[in-house]
Amino acid sequence: MEDIARRAGISKAAIYLYFTSKTALLEALIQAHVAPFARQTESLAMAGGDDPIATLRAIATMAAAKLSDPKAFAVPRLIMAISGRFPEIADYYRRETAERARAALETLLTSAMSSGAIRHVDVKAATRAFIGPLFFEAMWTHVLRGESAFAQSTQFIADHFDILLNGLEHRA
């Protein structure tokens, strides 16, 4: 709270004029910086049933753009850092962002399976396979300070989809 007050140019006590608690401040941070992405994912997934693969690419491209920004990844990074001390914040983050985006992707993938656009697989595993590389790249870039594939996001998304849709195994 001291760091926030200092950066905002106000006293620590003044923060509590705007937020009733640290939890309320963190919830507002999640709503302002991460929840809009979850809502965009929901909107795209609901509208993209006619071409689910193109919709998945659009979601992946949007996610790569968002996750390439260190400021955008700061909130998920903060949540991971404080989740042990503030499990209620981790629960809030999961409910308001991760579960919403995940459910939207699962719905889109289920629709894609029903229409024959993709083969039938475990939808939860497919969702994890979709999200995992994007989230790992954000961790690699912003936490581990590795060279970012986000710099070539078009190629990163193309490679991700090639592996996601075609796998690693040679097929006859």
C-alpha cells in the first residue's frame, strides 16, 4: 500500500478513501486490467461459432498482444506472488478472469467438435493446450527474462496453431 500511495502521490491513509481494503484495491485492479480481456474472449467465442479455428486464432492473437505487454502481465504476476497470503484474491481472480475465459474457450471448442471443425478430444485438455504456450511465453518473457517470441507474434501464433492442430507426430 505504501508503494501504491507513493506512486499515486497520496498518503497511505488516502488510499482508503477510495478503497475499503487491500482486497478491494486488488479486486479493482483485476477488474480494470484483466477482466476486460476475459470479457473480450467471451464475446469472441460466442460470436465465432461459424469459423471456430479463425476465432481461436483471433483470441490467440489478442492474448499474445496483451501478454507481450509487461504492464498487462503485471496483474497476473502479482496475483501469483500474493496468492499464498491472499487466497481470496486468487479465488476472485480465478472466478472473474480465468474461469470465464476458460469456459468461453471450452464452449467454442465443444462447438467446433460438434460441427466437425476439429476432432473430438477432451475439451479441458484442449483448452489447456491452447492457453499453456501463451501463458508460458508470458512467464518466459516477463518473469524469467528470456528472449520473447512475442516480438514475432504472427510467427509465434502460426507455430502454436501448427502444433496445436497438427501435433508433433508424423502421420502417414
